[in-house]
Amino acid sequence: MIMTASSFLPAATKMIYDMGLQHLLQGITFECPHEALEEKQKVVRCVLEGNNYSSTEIDKIFSASKAQGKSLYYVDEEVLQAISPDVIFTQDVCEVCQIDTACTAAAVAKLEKQPQLIPLTPNTLHDVFNTAVTIATAMGSEEAAYTYLAALQNRIDAIIDGLRLHKAPPKRVMVMEWLAPIYNCGHWIPYQIAYAGGIDMLSNPGGDSIVTMWEKIVKYDPEVLVIAPCGFTISRAGEEIHLLTEKKEWDQLTAVRNNAVFLADYDLFTQPSASTLTDGIELMAALFNPNLFTVPAHLQHKYRPLHQLTPAHV
């Protein structure tokens, strides 16, 4: 009998498609990749779905929800019952970004057939790559993961080799995960930065991103600033970029003076699928050292230099 898997996080769904295992997938979240949304039933929903809240409003809503011990995510139990999956992939990395294992377990407890819950909880880039093996193995196709990851590792190795060949010194970088309040980057993103030829001394490798004071950023004075708020496309982030550009010391930053401030789509950084994070490494390599690397054609639409935004955004 063919097994059925449900994915309660977009990154897992992305990797399932990347590895060609989507024929075994039934039941996804409302934030999964577009290709999946066209083909699969939505099981996980969010009370904020369809609303256009500001960064500050989103932060307040999630903070209040957490303080009350509530989740903003919920499971369509009727749909899940009809699918009756054998395996459900969930996560415990961030209860803000996606539904967590505890909420999933509460919904699953009501099912007639109890599926296996597999939490995917990566902290580093190496962990993210290992989740692909976990997913493929659970779906009975372990070799698919090794083929998938080998191709991605070759792309990363090409960047590392280029940096070594030209003895490129690491760039002083900051990647922002949120705008109001400002959050630094954490978990796997600092490792992406390192592979791309940078170092982010404000980051938290392998741990949660945290609120970072503007004064600290000014003192650090990044050479390159990448703005990729979690869940935001470059267009969405551009709507709130004034929260930074209106700050008193903004024009004094080295990254600003050198036109080295970039907006990027969130999925290159805060969506932990092995392929999207590899895309993020390739993009940053070109942003950090444009004399050595070029932005791949398939990523041209995924970023924008701040100085090329329309005046209305800035």
C-alpha cells in the first residue's frame, strides 16, 4: 500500500517537491509553495490569513497570543480526517512562523487513524540538509535525498572555491529578519552568510533571532545590509522600508553610502528548505562580491537594491 504524507510546514513541502515525492503528499499549509497550493488540499490555516497587518501589528498580535498560551494556527480536522495520512511533518523551530508539534498533536489525537508525527527542528544549515534525508526516508525514498543534496552541495562548493581562489576577505554583513522591532538573524542564516563570503557579528548562529537595538547596528556599521523580513516578499518589505530610512543615523551607515542595501524575499533565508537556502547563499555571494559572482538568472526577481526602489517606498 502506498503511504500518504502531510506537510505542516512550507519548507518540507518544498523539499518533497524538489525530491520528486509530491505524489505521496496530501495535505499542506496555506503558506506552502504555489505549485503545491494548486494541487493539494490545505489543512493548516491561520487566523491572520488574508490580512495585511504591519510589522508592528504582527509582532503585537503574536506576542499577545503567546502570552495567552494560544496559537494563531489551526487544523482543518475534517480535511485531515479525510486524507488520513500515515505521516505528518511538523516543526518546533518557531511557533510564530508555523504551527508547532503541540498544536498538531492536539488535532491528530482526534483522528481515527493515528499518523506518525515527525518534527523537523533544524538549528544550523547542516541540520536543514539532514531534514531532507529525514523526509525522504520517512517517505520510503532515502536515495532521493542524497541525489538532491549532492547537487546543492556542488553549488555551495563552487562559491567556496571561488572565494578561496581570489582570497576574498569576509564582508561585514547584517541580515535583518524583522523591521519593527528590528530582529537580527539566527539559526541557519549565519551559516549561509559565512558560505557566501560574509560574517554577521550581530547574528545568533544556531539560535533564535532576537530584538537588536538600532544603536548597536549603527556602531557595528555593516558593509552590506540584507533586509529579508520573515514572511515578506521584497514588495511587502518595501512598504515598510521607511521604518529604517527615517532613522537619524541611516545615511551614515557604510552599506547605505555604498549602495549596498538589498531587499530579498524571505524564502531565501527564513524558509528552511535546502534548495531555497542554497539560492540564498548564491544570491548573497553575488551581493557581497559582485566582482567575483553574478546573481543567477532564476534569482534576479528575488531581490532588489534599495536605491532602485521607487521614491514612494523610500
